[in-house]
Amino acid sequence: MKATNKELLARIEELEAELAKANQKIEQYESGNYWISVAEAAEILGVHRNRVLQLVSSDLIDGKKIGNTWIICRASVESRAANPPSAGRRWEK
């Protein structure tokens, strides 16, 4: 199946957007801004530091424990802050 020029241009735009995001993450990592403390993550999200650790253990944000210290991925915190879940419990029929 042959792709049309319009489809190819759309795909190029998607790839350019992905590349821009990847470059932003690389810049953050190289600048030392990639990892933040639990307290910083809590401040960004507007939650208690214990909630940040719950989010990490639930794999809703990325984090690592090094010794007794937790470090949190700034990009995953900013992504969650930009797209917060709706309030209340989920209701399913």
C-alpha cells in the first residue's frame, strides 16, 4: 500500500514532535534537572510527599530509591500535573 503525500507529511510532523520531546528530556537530563526530590514533586503536584510515594509505588509517576533517598522524574511529574485525574472515585457500570 502506497502512502499519500498528505499521510507522509502528517507522519513527519508526528516524528518531529516526538523528537522535540526527546530533545527536551535530554536537555533536562544533561542540565541536572531530570530528577527532583519528593518534596519538589509534592509541591509541583500540590499533594503531600506521602502521596508522591504512593504514585511512584503505583507506577503513576517514575521514581527510584537510592539508599534511603527517593528521586522522582521531573518529566513524569510535570506530565501528571498537566493532565490531572478527575476528582472522586471511578464509577463503572
